[in-house]
Amino acid sequence: MQNDSKRKYIVLGVIIVVILISIAGIIISVVGGKDKNNSSNNSDIVQNDDVVIEDAVGDLSLEVLNSTDEGRDLSSEIKALNATYPDATGWLKVPGTVIDYPVFHSSDNDRYLRHDRDNNSAMWGELFLDYRCDIKQIGKAANLIIYGHNSETNDNFTPLVNYKREDFFNAHKQIEYSTVDGNHTWEIFSVYVTDVNDFYIKTVFLTDDEFVNFFNDRKNRSIYKTDINISSSDTVLTLSTCDYTKSNGRLVIHAKLVK
């Protein structure tokens, strides 16, 4: 009888140990997964003067060329696509990266977030213009905002992380965003990392001063200093994607329409 009791206690002890080990494993897995998702402990990230620099994404050897130099007419390309997909109203091209995509525009910001142009479920959706924006405002005081996912691979808006590198920024200050109404070139004046609590996607400005002050503040937040001046008649293009180096982080790029 005593031996039976001892065996029961031994078995019970083994069961308890197994349960405790399993619980510990689950806790480690959850915590580890959070760290991975937040990317805060990624060994490929270097902290420098409070600016997080990630490994470059994209072919940095690409020559900086405008589409016209490559024999392409982005406005014609988007017109052709628009004939089949009426929501395709712009084409964004960032020289030196694989960002060379159509931009869609819907009545809300959900349509293209997780669905493609054919309305199929798609993890990374499409590039899309904020529903509050109007491409007819190009040439006027406006903030045109384009969203794209950071898929952490060399596609979608992930290559925008290259702009955290000063050498890349200096070599790629101009980008292209063309519409059905014409080709347009934009010059970047601000690059910074923020979070969802920062309302950088403001589209309504009641006065000229409010518009100028808002973008001067955005300019002052930039990792790099530029000599580009913002006036009350400028059209600003804002590119927004997730930044995994901080909780609910966003990488934001502002560019001014080149007259």
C-alpha cells in the first residue's frame, strides 16, 4: 500500500511538472511573438540619434530617372488602367525602389486595405488615396495622402524605409505621382517616424496660415533638414506606412509638388 501511495505521488508530481513546463512555454512563446511583431529587438536595427535605421530594402544601385527619361508616360498608363478599373486614378513611382504601382481611390479607406482591385481578399491590399482627398486639388493647397502596407519584404510600401538612410534620401529626393490629368513630380521635404496619435493625415485647413504652419511643423519634425519652403498655394503629397520600430508606429514622407 505504501508503495502504491508513493507511486501515486510520483505520478502526480510528474504531471504537475509537465503542466508547469507547458505553461512556461506558452508564456515564452507569447512574449517572444510580441517582441517579434514589434521588431523592437531586431538585430538588424541600429539606433542613431533617436532615429531608428533599418536595413535598406530595394536596389540602391538603380539610377535616379524620371519616367519621361525611361520612355514611360505614367498618366497614359493610369488612363489605360482606369478604363477597366475606375478607382485607379493615379500612378506612384519612387525611383530606386520597386514602388511603381497604381493608386486606387474609393469612398472609404477600407475597400483597398485588405482587398485587391478585383475585390479579392489580399493581405497587403493595394496602394490607395485617402477617401477625403481629391486629385482635382493638385495645383492647389491640399494634402494628398497615399497609404500602403509595410509587408517587410521588397514590395508594397516597405522600400520607403530606405528614406531613413541619409545617402538614399539625398539621391532620391524626387518622386512621381501622376494622375489621369497629367504627369507630376514631387520633391520630398520631410521624413519622420511617428505613431497613430499624431494627426499627420489632416486634410481640412480653414486658413492659409493653418496650412503653412501645419506643414512647417511637419518639416521641423524631419530627420533631415531641407531648404524647401511651403506656401499656401502648394500641394503636398503624403506617403504613409507602418513602422515596426515602435508601437503603432508610422513612417511618414511629405513631398511638395514641383511647379
